[in-house]
Amino acid sequence: QVQLVESGGGLVQPGGSLRLSCTASRINFKLYTIDWYRQAPGKQRELVADMDSSGNTNYADSVKGRSSISRDNAKNTAYLQMNNLKPEDTAVYYCYAHYYPFKYWGQGTQVTVSS
């Protein structure tokens, strides 16, 4: 059974940093595009950042310059480094791996930015 497991969320003060991890099992990880999404209470899920198998990246305007997506194919793990966190970054963050026609979601990790 394919699994994506996120970790690294938590409570952080405004201006702080977190690094989220997404570890995959039972997929050929290096072929997959990895997306990070987030969903805040009462809001739609939104794309935060993605990285394809070639290492090309895209970022939402809301996190551009503050976040960095990376991957370590040898560890089947993708990362989302988030800096200068703001209260509006509070959300559940999800990892999404896709390689047509396959697509998998993680269970999410909570990030709360509050003083």
C-alpha cells in the first residue's frame, strides 16, 4: 500500500521557521511530481509549492521568497522549508505525489503560527 507521511508541523511564533517532510513508500519516488498544499479552516485547499522530477519548482505568491521546496530521492522524501512564518500560514499542510495516472495524498500535518 502506497503511503505518504508528512511530519514537521507544530506551533511556531510569527517570524519563525519550520521544515515539513513528506516521506513516501512503495512508489518510484524519483518519477513523481511532489506538491505541497495547505488548507486553512473555512478555506479551500491551495497549492503552496511543487517540484517535478527534473527539479523544476513553482511557488504560490503568498509564500514566494519565504519558502523552499526540495527533495531527496535517495530517501524518498520531499521537504518544504518555511521561513518568516505569518499567522496566515496557519493551516493543515498536505503532500501530494502524482505521476500520471497515479496520485497520492498524505494525511496532513498541522502548522499553527501564533504568539
